[in-house]
Amino acid sequence: MAEKQMEHNTECTSQGHNKHLCFLMYEGYHFDHPSEYKEMVQDAQFRCQNCGRTAHRSDQLCMPIAL
């Protein structure tokens, strides 16, 4: 079964949005670069208030909140 592709946060105005997890997942980054993706989410310290994804650094999310 194919994984459902979630839309990325099109309302994010950050210049670095193309480095946020929602955008990277939308582009298939987790399939193309699994070890780099794992580093981004391992030992998560923040959760995105928009999509719920978790990441190690706050700059990897659109609307981060500390866990």
C-alpha cells in the first residue's frame, strides 16, 4: 500500500521552509535520504503545532513548540 502524501504547510512564510520537515517529507526526502532524515527526527526536542511532526531542532519545523 502506498503512503498517503500529506500536503506541506503552504502558508509558512519562512525563507527556510524548503528545509522544514513537512516540505521535505512532501518531496520524498525520507525515502531518498533515510540516514539524514533519521538524524533530523532522532531525539526530538520540538513538535510542529501545524502538522504534529517532531524534530531535533526547532528550525526544522514551521511552528515549533518545545516538547
